Amino acid sequence: MTTSRPAPDAVPPPGCPAHAGGSAARPAGSPGVERLYGPEFAADPMATFTRLRAHGSVAPVEIAPGVAAWAVIGYDTALEVLRSPDRFSKDPRRWKALADGTVPADSPVVPMMMYRPNALWTDGEEHERLRTVIADSLGRVDPGALREHVERGADVLIDRIGPEGRADLLGEYGAVLPLLVFQRLFGCPEDIGGKLARGMAGVFDADADSERANAVLAEGLAELVALKRRRPGPDVTSWMMAHPHGLTDEEMIHQLVLLLGAGIEAEQNLICNALRLLLSDDRFAGDLAGGSMPVEDALDEVLWNDPPMANYAIHYPIRDEELDGTLVRAGEPMLMSFIAVHGDPALAGDRRVGNRAHLAWGVGPHTCPAKSPARLIATVAVEKLLDRVPDIELAVGADELRWRQGPFNRSLVSLPVRFPPVVPARRSSTDRGGDAEQAPPPAPSVPSGPAPGAGGAGSAHGAPGHWWDSLARWWHGR
């Protein structure tokens, strides 16, 4: 609940709770300011948030060396911020510490927090215009065709790892399948897709290489936009370009940054975190062995306890705001710490299983417009793997798994598993294009209906199955 705000130049009385913990302007690295990065935080983020609860539902944190912010860790306070666009802006141009040079432009978190003219970092009418383009274009994707496409891609990858009897499910399945889906839905050739995946992963890691990764990402997206301007097709990128709102090339690039991050990096985390849970939690073991895979329950629990974007949805107070007794100055970044918000002791009882009141998809005007296809992709990816490899198990103890150390996402470093070798699925020679080493091509067009003036599917880079064939060659090191 928000109370009246003191005048900006007012002197706080001794012991004022709004100033007891300082504001985010307090220098990063000060005693008592917790770090939301590094090996200790990655290994056990809830230990950090448990200590932060002494501050209340809003606490000062450091998200990179020298970069201070607020972590919103209370459920009700997060709802208040997310549902109040008149008080809390998404526009990073309000970030005072970046604007005045306190945070250097080459800080590793800047690529994930910098202003981009896309639906994530805009407000009001501009946000609505950009969001409409995304929602309308994604709305043209047929869910049935999408499911079939994910199943085909999953089969290809399982055929690759199956005979080996062991795999890294992150590097060889969870990270690859969302990339294949993105390439197909967005008409992206595999050479550009690989560049985009590498760039986006580096940006999410928020380390010393983030600035270079951001440059790689920008280069790949510019190539994709230029390609689709020349040769539009029946894909989401072309549909966005053909939308009546008429996006510029720059706007197209930055909408694709948003969709790429959600469609590849966050999707990878959702898939792999769900697989980790299903393979390590005894509550699911009986159901898996009995053939009844509670994948939907596992996804809900992951979205509660290990959400793919653990600390993000950054907002900036438009004016000084007092939240739960803590003063947050205008222009100070506030991260919604979903992983902490969902663990708020104020939430009565165990509300996880079968409950979708989590905030992982966002709330308010910036609710994720792609949550239905994202959930479908993750569900099919997990179901297909467990169906074809029923005796799969972790190759190491669950407590030996390592997590990436960036402040924003909850992502494993790897997910090693073992299983009895699996024979590749039998397919007709027509499906395999007459070559047992080639992956089967999916349907010529997963999305339904071409964009105005679009050419045939895959017209820019050969026949519809071309990139799947290239995937097979790449997978075998050719």
C-alpha cells in the first residue's frame, strides 16, 4: 500500500523506516547490500532472499559490480508495481544512474536493461502499438501445426542422442529445440539462427562478454530483417513487417530481440528446469514410472519455484514512491524477483501444485503475449522426451547440478542424464529424403497463411526441408 511521499528535499526524522535501509542510490557493494549474481547466489538464491526479507517487501541489491537496484520480493508489492503503469514505467531512459554515468554504458547488465524501441521497454500508446503487432502476428500461428512441428524437432534430436545412452539435455535438447522452433516460425535460416542464439545467451549471462554478445545479436537480427524485407514468407517475421502499424527496420530488430529472448533463452530454461524437477523429485517418480506424466503440474511448479526469468520485469518509479515503508526514488530500477515473490511467507499454505496464480508470465499491461505457445512448446518437448526415453535418469546427483551466475534468469549450466540406448524412430524413405543421415523435414509451413506478397516457405534458402537437412549435417560434424 502506498502512503504519502515526503518532499524530495525533506530531512527524514531519526529512525524513519523509509530511510533505514537506504535507497538504491546507496553505493553498490556497501555492507549489507546483497548481490544477485555470482556462484553463491546462483547455488542458493533463496538464502539471499531470506536475508533480504529483513528489509520488507522491497530490498536494496547489487545486480553487477557497481550497479545498484531494488528487488521486489513481496507478492502484493509486485502486483502493485506491475498493475500501476501510471506510477511505474518500463522505459529505461528513466534510469538515472545510467543517464548520469554512475553506471557505465559497458556494464555487463546494460544489454539486458538498455532502452530498445520494443514492447518491453515502452509505455502507453507506443507500447500498445508494438504489442499489437506481436500479438496479431503470433495469433496467426496454428497451435496444432506448432505441436506437430515441436514433436518432429524433438524426434530429430532424440534420434541423435538416443543411441549414445547419455546426453547433456540442456546443450543437446533443451537449448536446441527452441532454436529450431524459432527458426521455423520466424523464417530464420540456420546460419543466422546460430548467431542469434550465441548472442542472446551471452547477453543473458551479463558478464564481461555481454557487450560483444550484444553486437553479435544486433548483427544477426539486422541480417534476418534485411532477408525478410527482400523475400517475405509465411512466417512471423514477415507478418510483423506486413502489419498495418508499419514497423521500421529498427523497430523490427528490437521486437525480435524481445521475442528471441523469450522464445529461445527463457523457453530453454522452462524446458530444462521442468526436466530437472521431474527427474529429481520423488513426488513425480511414481507417476513417471506408471506412464502418467504430470508435465503440466511440473511446469506450474517450475514457474513458481524456478521461473525462467527469476529477476526481471524491471520498472522505474515515475515519482518518488514509498512501498511497504521503503522510499524508492524516481528513476531507480526495481527488479521483480519472481523467485522470491513466489516464496513470500505471506502466501498461505502450499499453493503451487495445479495453481497458476504465479507471476512468471507477468501481470498488467506487460503480461507475456506468447504464454500459450511457450507453454505448449515446453509441454510437448518434455512429454516427447519422457515418452521415447522412459528410463532416463540424472547422471549426477541433483545437488551437483550447477546454475549460471547471471542476475536475471534461472538457468542450468548443463543437465547430464543417462538411459538405456534408444533406437531411432523408423521413418519412411520419403520422410528422410532418401538419406538415413538426414533429419526428416517438417511440414512446409508451420504457421498458417502467407503474409501479403509472400513467397513460398523456405524460398529464401531453398526447399522447405533445407535447414533441417543442414541441422543433420551439423549434428554429425559435417
